[in-house]
Amino acid sequence: MSNLAYKYQQQQTQKKQVEVKQKAVYIERGRITKGEKLLWMMLVLAFVAASIFMVSNYASIYNLNTSIQQVESEQRAQMKQNEELQVKVSGLSAPDRIMDIAQNELGMKLNDQNVEVVNKGS
């Protein structure tokens, strides 16, 4: 081979090696890196944890509201019963009724000379 042909052949092989090296240098990777995947997973886990936390808070608030409503309804029923008993007490403690029972059932008589006034407060 002549020297010129030899140089031409060497130049061609060097160009092929450079092309191969250039192709080897450019490697297409995945679109999402491992760090990005980790960040996305952490974001998703944080979102799920926040959602679970919110749902549990809403559930506890709902339970408390139902308990409050139940206690309020029991309170209203007790207040109604107290009012009914207060009306009954005022009816039973009427002075005319007490006088009638004392005269008719117990046979007592009213003596105006022997009446004492009693104060409730002292």
C-alpha cells in the first residue's frame, strides 16, 4: 500500500472511532430521575397522610356534633320535665288546696287568733 492510501485508511478509522465515541457519549436517559421519583413519592405520601388526617378530623367532629345534639335533646327533655314538676308543685302548694285538705280530710279548724306568719327567707 502506498503511504497516501495508508493515511487515508487511518483517517477513516479515526473518524469511525470518533463517531462511535460521540454516539457512546450521548445516552438518552429516562425522563424522570430517581431523585424526582423520590420527591414525587414523598409528595404523594404527604398528600395521602394529609387526606387521612383531614378525614379523621371530620369524623371526630361529626361524632362530637352528634353527641352534642343528643345531650341538648336530653337537656330539653329534662327542662320540660322540670317545668311540668314546677307547675305541679305550685298547684299542690296552693293555700286554698292546703286549707281544704286540712279542714275536710284532717278535721282541722282555722283559729284566727292563733295564726303565725313565717318568713321563708330567714
